Amino acid sequence: MRGVHLSTGMNDMIVPFSSAIVVLGWFVAPVLTLVENIYLFWLFIRKQDSGLPAWRIIATLLFLIAQIFVHFILPA
């Protein structure tokens, strides 16, 4: 991952905060997407309604596929 200096001078507190947000988004987002997909699959197996529109379920699955591609296939 690359580091970018986002500010100069008085606003140097923005850099560590924004870096933490980027790192959390980079590593936590795939885990949460995987948990959500497992939960939705569990509801599907039990034939219960998730209350989510179909487009959101499909988008979540596509996001998980994209995250797996970026994290595991692309770096090789």
C-alpha cells in the first residue's frame, strides 16, 4: 500500500486519522462483507426473508467477489 502525505502545517492530525480509516476499510471491509454474505446465505437456506431488496444482495455478493479478486488474485 502506498502512503500519501495529505496535509502540511497545522492540519497534521488529519493524516493519522485518515490513514487509520483507509487501513480499516482495506482490511475490515472484506471480513464484514463475508460475514454479511454468510448470514444472507443462512437466511436463504432456512427460507427466511432478509428484508433486503434483491439488488442489494446481488451487489453485496459482487463486492465480495471483487474484494477476493483484489486481495488474493491480483497481488500474485
